[in-house]
Amino acid sequence: MGRSSRACSVLGSALLLLLLSLGPAAAQKGSTWKTLSGKAPAIVAKGGFSGLFPDSSILAYQFVQSASSPDTAISCDVWLTKDGAGICLPNINMDNCTTISDYFPQGKKTYNVNGVSTAGWFSVDFTRTDLQNVTLKQSILSRPYYFDGSSPIVPVEAALSQFKTAAVWLNVQYDSFYSQFKLNMRSYILSLTKQYIVDYISSPEVNFLTSISGRVSKKTKLVFRFLDERSIEPSTNQTYDSMLKNLTFVKTFASGILVPKNYIWPVTPDNYLLSYTSVVDDAHKAGLEVYAAGFANDFAISYNYSYDPLAEYLSFIDNGAFSVDGVLSDFPITPSEAVGCFSNLNNSKIDHAKPLVISHNGASGDYPDCTDQAYQKAVADGADVIDCPVQVTKDGIPICMSSIDLMDVTTVAKSQFASPAVTITDLKPVPGVFTFNLTWDDISKKLKPMISNPMSKFQLYRNPRNNNAGNFMRLSDFLAFAKDKDLSGIMITVEHAAFMAEKLGFGVVDAVLKALDDSGYSKQTAQKVMIQSTNSSVLVKLKQETKYDLVYMIEEDVRDAAPSSLADIKKFASAVSVSTNSIFPTTKQFLINQTNNLASSLKSAGLPVYVYLLMNEFVSQPYDFFSDATAQINGYVQGAKVDGVITDFPRTAHRYKLNSCMGKNAPAFMLPAPPGGLLSAMNPRAQPPAAAPMPLLTDSDVVEPPVPPVSNTTTASTPSHAALRMKMDVSILITLLVLCASLLI
């Protein structure tokens, strides 16, 4: 179709290279399923891989071949043009998903669509020739727009021939709508079935399905699509909810039903799962297959799933009670993982040794940081190592707290201690209430923990029902808790050692070592003790005084490490923690290809590599990981060969270690995403600007002055706190004087 076709030819070639780089697909494992047929659930890519590319575009359909199970079906929502041609689009309003308004700015009309007055641009007003230069765009604004304008509208015939993978699903959403334009959807669909193999045909209209029942191949499955429970089915004038109670009638014209996923697993108004319904069981008893729709990795899902889309799929196909017969997904890679690699693992003895799963403030994706419940959840979820970032209270007690500023992780802002807040530029550029401002009793008895919400600017919040759950823990409490648990080890993080020594008169390194001695950790070998810091001076001091495993955390994003810096690190550390961006740099959330490889350099120097920080929230992940935390873990473990992951969600990482698709025979969708792969499939004119190169880690970045000696302060904070208060009072006084002077002027 004109210049759009030429553009797609170029982009298709780039995409083909990406597909080939991902390798051949492998067959799915066989198992017993609770589906109607006993076969594995079907995976249907809704509009292709529409979670990334424009729905129903050439790129979306082509990408299914590489990033999904080999038996994945593609779907096409069928619409008719003015001259009776069939096209694939996600919406009846073309302006939502195409560039139609750019070519026909006066083409907006208003029509009655099944009783609803609907304004927009409609396919019935344009011929195939009119649409030859119109291109597709992403219809969901939160998704990347970089692939917009590169794909023409795909004819239904092309979906059935050129882009067909294992099967094709045609959805006819509004049959009766076309009669007012003297167009016949029924005749068009029947003509298709005589020329092509159509595996599934779905519709929410009874009359349409009854009119083609018996007139299509017996191999074609007719599926009745349920819309919102309160919506009216136009043929029977019944609500879909009432039709759900008469599945024996549905069986007379269909072999299956397609329902929104909340028909099966409803949720509460505050987005927590209710008990599953009897829909699947009722349908199976009626001889109907059940397909669930509405799956998308980048949509908000129930808090029960901890932002893990793979967990959601597993709840529909591998819950021990039932399995749906198929799922429709915008991200078919994730149900491919669920069906092919992560189902039926309850009795599996598989446990790949890597990666080492290290919690970040416990299971902080589900409970407030560093609380007893966060640590209990981390252990229950299979963390290998649980962590404690050490801070100090006013009365000199080491505690586990993710931030030295209580404003970040407690309810101090709503307490009697909220004022006065102080600014300590050595710690933070903004005022805070710090752990050393309050005693342990003040913190443990008068404050509550507060769950961290690192993605709140995207309106994504963590487990609200647990917002203030759990109790704070001293370092001694943490060590006592961890000692008898089934863990590989513990990790203690030490920061601000110089500040504590000089300003607070507190030796945090000595306090940590004493706590380890007192708890018996220095006399045991069952659990590894790891101590982590961004300060080489802390680790140098520890190296001189202990034999614990020392982990150097590189705080900055760096592209690689100079040989001299590696030599320096090896003098005091036995492992290194590095940021996700240092391993896989990005530009506008796309992975870029780079010649430097920090993980490789560190591992070549004999230093195990732990990557931080992994989070399940899809907005924290580059697009190349498909809004799928499991794909992200796979990228770092299989692609970068990291030894461990530091994560807010240890359950997701632990489950990864149990998957059945590791090794030489891994299917294509379990191969790591090649950095720069998606950028290569993008129109060069649409590519985001290149990111500025990150710095090289040099020995000057690593080497630090020694930790200063502890000052003569008699308590952890009293003298320095008075000085800080004086500093604040002077600041307030100056502000008042300036204000008075301005008023006099």
C-alpha cells in the first residue's frame, strides 16, 4: 500500500533479523491439564504482540513468531470497508488506532452502534483505496509510540495467509451494525472460510453465530463472546449476566465462550481477589470451552499478584481446581512462559542454582521495608539471602531501616516528632527526621512502618492493605530471626559510617561486628554473612577485622570498569553489586547495544555480580522485557550472566529458578532479549535520541580515605543533634530577618 508498504518492507527485514537472533522455538512440554480437552490451554495473541506494537499491525503479527510459543494463535477484529473489504483493527473508531484523521480531517461521523450513539471515523465510510496510505498507531497512550506510522492497515486475508502462525482467531464485534450500510458481515466471513482455514470465530451476537453455525468447517470453533455483565445482547435482548445462567442454550450454537477474566476471578472495589466463580466448571459441564480475555502486562492487576503478570496467568491455568481452555493476551510471551515453563511445578525438584535471590529490605514489594512481616514473607517466598540496612537510633541501638530518614518509611510525618525536621546536607538535600533523632522506644512504640511506593508517580501503589503492617526490627532481632531459617545467608548493608563516626560518635562497623558476635554468627558456617557498602573505606576496615564476604556496591551507573579499578576492588571485596542500567543501558526505556560489558569485566576479574534493583512494576522495566518481571530476570541471568538478583519481590525471582525451560533446549520466548533488538525494528526516523555515554569506573572512584575515628560524643546523637537544631534555628532566624527587612522596605 504505497509508501507505507515500502517502509514496512524495510522494518520487516530488521525485525526478521531480530527474530533469527532469538533462535528456533522448542516444543512445549506435555502435561495433564484441567481443560475441557485435557490439552494445554490455547494462547491467543490479541492483535498480535499488541502490548508493544500497534494492535493488528504487521510488526505485531510478525513478532508473535519469536516472542511466543510456536502454537500461539493471532487474533483479528474484523471490520468492513465501504466496498466490502475486511480489515483488522482493534476498535470500531479508526481514529483511536490509525492516522485516518490526518488524511480525512472531515471524515468524522456519528452512528448508532448497537443502541449507543458513537462518534468517530468508521471503516464503512472509506474504501480500500482511501485507506492505502493510512497507517496504524498505538491505541493505548501509555504504551510506546515509536512504532506508530510504520505499518499499513492489514487486510483480513493477509492475517489468514501471510501472518498466520499456528491458528487465526477472527472476532466479529458488530454484525448487525453493517446492515444499515447494506454490507453483510455474514457473507464476508463465510466467503473467507471457503478460501482459508479459520480456526476460531467469536462474536457477542447470538444471531450472527447461529447464522454461520453448520455453514463453516467442523474444525472452526465458534465462540460466544460475553461483554460486560450488564450489557444487552442485541439478538435476545438479555443481559450477558442472564445468558451466563443458560449455558446449555449457548451450547446449541457455540463450542466455547470468551469471557472477561473478572467473570472467573472477580476482584473487590479495592482490587483484591475474591473467590473464583463457578463459570469454568459450569461451562465445562455444558461441554463448552472457556477462553479468558483482558490480559495485559501493563494494566493494573489485583494486588494479590504483586505486579507479577505470570502469577496471574498461573492462577487461571494452574491453580489445582480448574484451568481455562485459552487466554487472549496483548503480551503472548507471558502466557507462553506460564503454559510452557512454569506450570505444574508444585512437585518439581528442579532448582537451578542461579541466580542467588537476595531480598531488598525483605519482601518490600508486599510489606513495609525491613519489618518482621517483610522478612517473614521473604523467607516464605524462597529468598536465599535476606538483608538488613543498618541505621542507628538516638540511644545507640543498631536497627534495620531502609532509609536513615524516617520520613521515607514511617509515619513520623503524622507524629509528635514531625517537627522540627532538620536539613543535613551530608545525608539529604531536604529536611528530614532521622533515626538518630529518636530513641528505639520512640520509633518502635510511637511510629508505624509505611510501605514504600517507588512508582507512585505512575499511580502504581503497593499492597494498600499492608500499608502499615509489621513491626520494626533491631539488628539483633533480625539476626535472631534469620539464624534458624532455611537461608543461604544474610546481607548487612552499612552506609554513612563516616558521618556516624564524626557527627554521632557511633562506630557502626564495630556495632555490626559486635552484633554478629553476640548472635553467634561469627562461630557458625551454615549461613554466609555478607556485608555490603558503597564505601570502599568501610569494606577495607572490615577486611582487616573479619573474614565475612564483602560486597562492593557501585552506586553510579557506569559503562565498564577500568582494570586499575578492578584491581582495587579485589583488594577488599569478594563480590560486586551493580545497577540494572549499568548492565543494560537504555534510551527512553529501550535497551541499547553497547560494546562494553561491565558484568563480563567483573566476572573476568573473579568477582561475582549481583544486579540491583529489580521490581515487578512494569514501568520500572525496559520495553525489551515486555512488562514481564520474569523476562527481565531471564535477561540478566541468561543474557548478562549475573550471579544474583537483589529484588523487592523475591517470590518472582525464586519461581524463576524452578522453571523447566532452562538449558540448550530453551524455547525462543525464554531466550534473553538482545540489547538493541527493538531499536533495530524501529523506523530510524522514529528512534529516540542516543543516550549520553556513561562514565568508566576508575580507581579514583573506588579509593576513599579511611573511615574516621569515632568522636568523643558520649551518646549516638545528643551533641550533634543539638548542633543540628542550632543550625536550623539560625536558618529560621535569618529567614525571619529577611522577611522583616522586606516589609520595612
